[in-house]
Amino acid sequence: MRFKTLSDWLQWQESLHSSEIDMGLDRVRAVAERLDLLSPTAKVVTVAGTNGKGSCVTTLQTLLSASNANVVSYTSPHLQVYNERIRIDGQPVSDEIICRAFDRIDQARSDISLTYFEFGTLAAIDVAVQLHADYLVLEVGLGGRLDAVNIVDADISVVTSIAQDHESWLGTDLDVIGWEKAGIFRKGRPAICASPDVPTSVAAHAKDVGAKYIAVDEAYYWSFKGDMWQWSGKTAMNEPVEYVDLPVPSLPMPSVAAALQVFTLLGYELTPAHMILLAGLSLPGRSQRIMIDGVTFILDVAHNPAASQFLADQLIKTPAQKTLAVIAMMADKDCTAVLGHLKPVVDEWFFSGLSDNPRAATASELVKALGLGDAGNVAQVEAVSVGIDLALAQAFKGDRVVIMGSFFTVAEALSHMERMRSRVSGKAKL
């Protein structure tokens, strides 16, 4: 084995390939073929989309695992540890399992260069094969058609949403973006679209490849009913199914509803036990709530305009005395649009850069993108952790602090808040 530790493997992978992102499937497919990974025995569900992918994967994995199925899921990026990317029945795999997968990939690739993401994708498929998993649920990293997960033919595909993000790779034309993401569809197999607001290119591509297009509000439906929700759809045999009085989870409902359609197509039915699980569904960094000293902290990885609009809508629906925001973002995002959606609901702003990330915008760049000039409610801080401390110091019970802008922002926030809790716990013991 080239390396003994996961950290050494990852550090080596970061500089192995000439570029961090290299769209195309030839190299990764060639290695997968050598490892016999292109046709896993597991049923494969592939999830693409601008926002909501992780929520769809989490919902489906939770329901399948609760049905006594063996599920391997793959998502990216991770928040705190790399192991979060590859999970077995919802639990991150061990360093040992990942290192063994990396070693098999390394030996098979010979002189083929792979990116960090391609290594991880192959490792997830390899883990599913080694464990004889019943299901492999794959989240697309970027786009769909040329993403590494697309080397495997999905039994069921899902597109959660279409919006602008990763403009330097996917452009700004929503029709083109939709076509790229619909590249995961396969002939004769279900292709689910979770949003009614998508470009026509998604349905058109499904028709072109001969996929069985299943669109929300056309082939399946969901709606709120008081403080509950209801869902109706079809089985693989085209038989109607309906569920009423379902508990509302904290994850985005379009993603949850799409996962339920996948679950139904796979031949499962919701039980009371499944419904209890739906009520408790959550995902770190997606409207995640942490209470400290009577102040609610909301952590969200929202980093594009569509995600920030969704976050703003949720904040407006649940008003607080005062809303403070700690924000750090990547410079290549549409910072002006992202922050613009939050203006109506944020009272105090704390902007930070990310010192260890050269892609991050500076605090001053974010202040400029906000466009409030020298307003007294805007502050620049040297780190996300400093912003959290200052926001907490200025907040009162009943206030809330929103921490958002990227996975890196939320990861730094979670680490800092764990340290805060440790200090409080240590003082209590003394």
C-alpha cells in the first residue's frame, strides 16, 4: 500500500492530477473497467441538481436502511471529515475501508492520472461492490453528463433543481445547465424531476434518450395539509399510491418528495416506523439549528442565489426578534445575488474571509457585494469564529444567528462551536 493513513492518501491525491476539476469520463471509466466497477450488482440511484441533492440522498438512504436494505451512499463535499462522503447505512466508513479502496484503485490505474473527486467516486463504488450492497446512491458533484459518478448506469435518476452555479464550468444558460444535469438519464429507466420550475431541456433530453420521465405535479404530487403534508405517486407497475398526514421534516420538501417516489418505484411502502424517521430527518449544514445561551444558530451551506432565496424564505416564515448573519463565501460565486436575497431579513452582518482557502472572497469584497456602504450594522472580522463570538455577544435570548456561505464556512463554524461546548463542559466539571 502506497500510504498507511487516510490523511496521507488525501494529501497525495490533491496534487496527483494537473487540475482540481477535469470534466470527462475516459480516464475514470478506464480505471473502473479494470476494477470491474462499471456494472455493480447493487441497484444504482444517481442524484443531480443545483440544490437539494444531499437532502434527497439522505432521505432515500434513511428509508431504505430502515427497510433492512444494505445501502452505500456517496456525497460531496464533506463538512468535517472525509469519511462523511462514503456511508454505509448512514454511518461514515472507517479510514481502513477507504484506504483499502484507494489502494485497489491506485494499483489498477497504473499511469492514469485521477482527480481527488474521481478517486473518491471510484472508492464509493468499490466499497459498494466489496460489501455486496443492495443499493448504491450517488450524488453528482458537478453537472451530470461528464461527472465521474455517471460512469455507472443509474437504475433510477433524479434531478432535484436547476439554477445557476459553477458558472465557469456550466455557464449561465439554464437550458444548457438542465441538459448537462439530465445527462444522468438512461434509456428505459425512470428519470425523476423534483422541481416544476426547470428548463424544457430536462424533459426534452429524457425523451431523446428514451427515459421514463416522472415529473412532480405531472406524475407525482405533494402538498402541505395544515402542519402535515401528503404525497401521491405511482409504483413501478403504474399503480397509484397515496400517503396522508405525513410529518414535515426539516429538509427541503421537493427533495424529500422525490426520494419518496424513488422509494416507491423500488417496491417499498411507507410504514409508521418510516413516518417517524421522516419527522426526524435532518442534515448537517442544511438549516441546522444549534442553541447556545438562548440564541438559535442556523448553519446553512447555501452558496448560490437559489439556495439563499430558499433560506431567506424559511427565515421570513419563522421570524425572530433579531437576525444576525456570519458569512464567508467563495469569490467565484454570485455574492451580490446571494446576499441580496438575505437583505430583507438580516439586521446585523459579520463578514469574514477564509484564511486557508485561496478561493475565498475577502471580508471587504463581501461588504462591497452587499452594497450597504458604511452602514453601522456591517462588520468585517478576521475569521468565522470571531464573527460567531461577536454575534453571540451582541445577541439576546430569542435572537438568531445565521452562519452561511459555503461548506468551508459551516465546517469552520461547527469546529468552533464544538470547542465552545467543550469549554463550557470543562467549566461545569470544575
